[in-house]
Amino acid sequence: VLSLAILTWLLPATPLDPWNLLSPKKIASMILALTVIQVFGAFMVDYLGTRTGAILTGFFGGLVSSTITTASLAKRSKANNNKNPSGEMLTFLAATGAMLFEGLALVITGTTSVHITTVVIFIGPILATIIMIFFQYRKLEDRYDQADTSKFKILPILKLSLFIIAILAVSKISQNFFGKNGLLVLTSLISLFEIHGSIIANVQLHEAGSVSVKFLCSLLAVSVVASYISKLFLIFTLGSPLLKSFATKSTLLLFGSLAVSWLIAFNLA
């Protein structure tokens, strides 16, 4: 972590690519932030009970990769012999919430002037997620079992960073060749796997003047929708029947909250 911090400080902030999208300092800062989050999250979960541990596992895991976190909890639910999946649901919702908070942070920090419309897109889903976490937390009995945490791994973080760099380039090429419709399709496909890369790329395109505020709102909403779909697919593929039922109901509520936010943002833009 210290080496990454020094490297981040030394690297130049000026973009090196022809499209002015790739800043070495920004890329290194992202890797450093993801590394600190994963180390801190793994340490905290080891010393907390089931309910808080499930939330922290999901939240910190979701900041690094909500997709990988969802796949892991889905597998765990099947191994639990179809017991009440409240713990897995807490992790799932916390990972989804972390994804939304990180998306909101990327939009706010990535734009020179923050537009209320881009913030509104995330507000509805975030509030719905917090409410569902509260009810799931009350359902689950707290215990102090040995936490199921993974060891720190730098490779997934590096892969995600390289993935984002590739997405920045592909997004620009897609827009040049296919226009806005091509960018919508690309955003949905990318977000099926991980939402961070598509949000960063689309925000940068907006900052470069290639994408309007209204269209950025649509791209952000499409990213969230695609991410929800991919997580539900993972749960249906890997999870227990009870988790599938719980996750489907929760995701439908999240879709509804996103639709309301999208409609409000679209009218404000």
C-alpha cells in the first residue's frame, strides 16, 4: 500500500493518450483506493458478528467488485442447504449499495460541475437499498462465528484497472463509429460485468463535451439496470431457491426506484 501511495504521488497527472482520457495519476489513485478498501474490509469483518460482518463483506466487496461478491454469496447460499438466506441478502444488498455509492462518487468527482440530474439517478435506488438492508438486518440473528473473508489479492484489482483503461478507449471508438446508440449498447454490455468502468468512461466523455447531461443520465441508468440484471442472473445460476426468490423481489423494488429516479432526472435535465 505504501509503495502504491508513493507511486501515485510521483506519477504525472497529464493524460498521455490522444483523447486525453488516461491520466497515470488517476489510474494509480484508483488502484490505491481499491487496495486500501479491500485490506480494511477484510480486517474489519474478522472481528464483527454475522449481521455487521455480512454488511461489511458486501459493502467492501461491492466497492471492489459487486459482481464477484454476488457470485460468492450465491454459491454460499447453495452450500447452506437452503437455510434462510438473510445473511446472503444482507451481503447482496450491501454490495449493491456500495456499487451505487461508488457510482455516485465517480460521477461527482469526475465532473467539473455537478449536475443535480446525474445525482438524482442514484438517489432512489440508494434509498430503497438502505431501507431493505434495515429490514434484513432486523430479521437476521446476530452471531459471532468465524467470518468468511478472503485473503487480500492485488490481481483482481489490477485486472479491474486494466479493464477500465480498455473501456475508456473502446467507448471513444464506439461513439466515433456508431454514435450515441452504439454507446448505449456498449454501456449495457460493459455494465453486465462491472459498472465502474462504464461510468468512468461515460463521465469522461461528458467532460470532453461528447455527451450531454440528459444523455449521460440515460447512460448511467442503463449501467445500473444492466448491473442489476447480471447480478440476478448470477444468483439464478449459482444460488439457492430461497435466495432466488428473495433476490427477485428485492431487485424488482430496485428497478422501480430506479425508474422513478430516471423519470425525475430526465424531466429536470
